[in-house]
Amino acid sequence: MIVWVNGAFGSGKTTLVEELRGRWPEALVFDPEMIGYVLREIVEVPTGDFQDQRLWRRQVAEFAVGLVEEYRRPVLAPMTLVNPAYVDEVSGAERR
């Protein structure tokens, strides 16, 4: 199970995930921004927003699914996704 916590910047997504983690100790916390930081170290991100990179969206979905498959534990992911097409792309890949 992947629980994606989406919301406005600064709205408390990380705080909520920390609270959930305390009540759901087997859950893994995955911050999709980490993949963005790695991507920026390797290639230029022309728009400045790594979410605009298709590779970021694909890798985030793959990584979240991989965590669930490999460790058989739920995953909590706090990350703002504003673009509806990106939400569909990431969640669609996770569902498949």
C-alpha cells in the first residue's frame, strides 16, 4: 500500500507523515524529493522543477512500488503534486 500525502507547500504533509509513522511503525517513509535531488546532481533541469522531468516521475513511482514489493510494508510519501497530469502519471504507474 502506498499512501501519498499531497497538499499545498508548507501545509504539514511531513508532520502528518511523522504522526502516521508513529502510529503505524511498520510503514516506511519515502520522500520523493530525494530522487529529485539526485537527478539535479546528474543532469540539468531546465525548468528548475524536477517534477517536470519525466524520469523523476517514472523513478518516483518505480521506487515507491519497489519498496512495497521488496519489503512488504506500507509506504508513506509526503509530496506536493500540483500538475494533474503528473498526479495521473505517478499514481497510474503505481497502480499498474
